[in-house]
Amino acid sequence: MPPLDGLRVIDLTRVLAGPFCAMLLGDMGADVIKIEEPKEGDDARSWAPFVGPWSAYFVGVNRSKRSVALDLKTADGAANLRALLAHADIFIENFKPGSLEKLGFGYETMRSLNPGLIYCSVTGYGKTGPRRHQTGYDPIVQAESGFMSITGTPDGPPVRTGVATADYLAGLYAFGGILLALRQRDRTGRGQHIDIALYDSVLSTLSMPAGVLQVTGREPQRLGNDHSSIAPYEVLSCADGMLMIGCANARLWKQLCTAIDRADLIDDPRFRTNTDRVRNRPALKTEIERAFASYTVDRLVDHLTAFGVPCGRVRTVSQALADPQVEPRQMFIPFNDPDLGTFRVLGNPIKLSESPADLSRRPPKLGEHTEEVLRELHQTSTK
């Protein structure tokens, strides 16, 4: 039985950070009820590309849920949500700060209704501070946080990451915060408010750039695929492509030199220590790539791996998903549904030996479970 079996989650979130968090809870057995606006539902339902009537984006982060369509601006819709929250364990919302308070669903009001409720808010900048009322979107937070300033090549402009890093980080922090609050509730019987900000989530990843800034007084720069503090720890070229290598200590550096028959580099004064190698990175790259030039990527990866040198091909998404490691780890799973056919989504990376995730429940159609959930609610309220 999944570890969160018996817990009820009311998911009043849309797009990515909140839905991703709620999906992880649902995978682990929680009964996740996704509350959606009746006409259009979650914004992501309308985003291309589509597989049949489904948005591929929506399907990717909304399995393991039931959908209930409620108009919270009507008396009936608000009453039904209030009744659901009265019997819920967890409430996740990502409304603009202040919006739910106006509708009567702020934290203090909900705590009075249900003292054991764990109330998780995911916003752009959090519930405190001078920017608390600002709406936050992933690319804007990546820009505002300084994250983009260190992402990209030295001669190019700042760039955002290829996935919505701020949203996924916030969703993961919300997931962890909810589990912590559940543990505390086990001790006290009381719920609490969890305040997750996209801005905080991205800032939490900048420990190395923040340290560089404080020590040197200089703004960290974009380094492309190079590491600011380690070399060789970067993408290098060979006969037919590129590979990433990671020699993070002296032992691995020596193993690399041995593997490519360049033992002379070990005691070369330009490369003797990691600090030397970072300082002389262009010359280091030249020497290593000269030795790599006679190898294809596949042959070189096999060769370096045999010598214990961490390395990997620079692959496309399709190549990564075709890796034989993916299937036994259940990281690319199909849904058996007439509308979805054999469409696959990414699995859950949390592997529990005694109570594994249940990944069988497909995403819900808009309002698919409204009658079912409200019927259950009526039965609960009349007991």
C-alpha cells in the first residue's frame, strides 16, 4: 500500500509547480482532488501539442488525481470547496497572494474550519516581504534571481534553462514541506501553513555563485559547460562529437591521463593541481582534445569508463529516453487509455522498497469526478 494512502489532498493549483507537487503526493497514495474552473479548467489543458483531446503538457504532471469542476464565485461552488476542505488533510494553492482571502479561503479561515489542515501556498515571491503581492512566473523568476546571468556561454546573452527549473524546484520543496508538516501533525495534531516561493527556491541553488561573489567581490560569470572551480569538468570534443567528463579530484585526473596515454600531463606544472588546471583551462582543453581526436564518442566513453573516469555522451532527449536503464526504473511509462493510446509520461523517481508509488492512474478529464466526489462528500457529512 502506498505510504500516503488514506490522506486527502485538495489541489487548487494550475500549470506546473503545484500540479507537479500534487501528482507526487497522488503517486504515493493520497486521494488528490483537483479543483478546476468548469469551462476551461487548468490553463495547461489548452497548451499544444495534443495527443487526441489531451494536452501533452497537462498529461505530464496530472496523473494520480480526480477532477472536480467548481465555480468558486458561486455560492454552491464555494460551499462545496469549504466542505471538502473541512474533511481534507492537505490543501495546495498557487493563487496570487490575497485572492483566496477575498473568496473566504485564506489560511486563518481554513485553520478555524479544520485545525489539522496542512495549507501549502506556492507563489512567486512568498507571503512576506515587499514583493509578496507580485505574480511570479518561472522565466521571470529565473531572470530576477540572477540564475540566468550565470547560464549560457561567455560570449552569449543570459539564457533560461530548457525546462521550468523554478517551477519544478518549488514543486519539490512544497512536496518536502508537506511531508514535514505531516510528521509534525503526527506529534501535535495541528496543521500549519507552508509558504513556498519560486524566488526562494531558485535562490537556494545559488550557494556556489553567492560564495564566489562574497569571496572575490566580483559577479559570477557565464561559463557555458565549464565548471567555475574544477577542471577538467566540462564538455570536450572528439572525432565525431562531444562528451562530458567530470574529473573532480586528483585521483580521477590521474586516471584520465593514464587512459589517454598522457601521463606526462600529471606533473606538467600547468596542470599539477586543480587550481593550476582551472587557471590554465584553455591549454588543458587543447591537450586533452588532441588525445581525444582519434576516438569516436562511443569508443571514448567505453574506454574512459573502463579506466574509472566519469563521462557521458551529450545526448538528445529521445536518446536519453531510449536508454536501457529507463524501463527497469519505470521512468517512462505508458497509459492504457482509448484517447491517449500508447502515450508515455515520465515516472516517479522516488523508489520505495516496501511501499512503492502507484503510477497506474491516468490524468482526469475536466470535471470527470465531480459527481462522484460530491456524492462521497454528502455521504461523509451525513454520517
